[in-house]
Amino acid sequence: MRNILKITAFILIFVGTAGLLLNEFAWEHSSTCTIIFAVVNFVGLVDLAFAHFAMRDKTSA
């Protein structure tokens, strides 16, 4: 489960970042497109943080 979340997070971050860069330099679409790609990027970051911090192994010594 944790690996699936991390893979999904990296895919979302990649898509969000690529979309923001393409929107800035190639497409020049509306600000709605920019907001959508920024939200995708943010969801990927939150997903990655959740997979890294919240799903840690709870082993105590």
C-alpha cells in the first residue's frame, strides 16, 4: 500500500510540474489550467508526505 502511494505521489508531482511548465512556456492557457496543475502538484506532495510520515513502521526498541 505504501509503495502504491509513493508511486502515485511521484506521478502526480511529475504531471503537475510538467503541466505548470508547459502552461507557462508553451500553451499559455487560462489561469484555470494553472490552478488545476497546481492542485495536482499539491495533492502529490500531500500524498508523498502521508506515505512517508503517517505510514511509518511503528516499531519501538
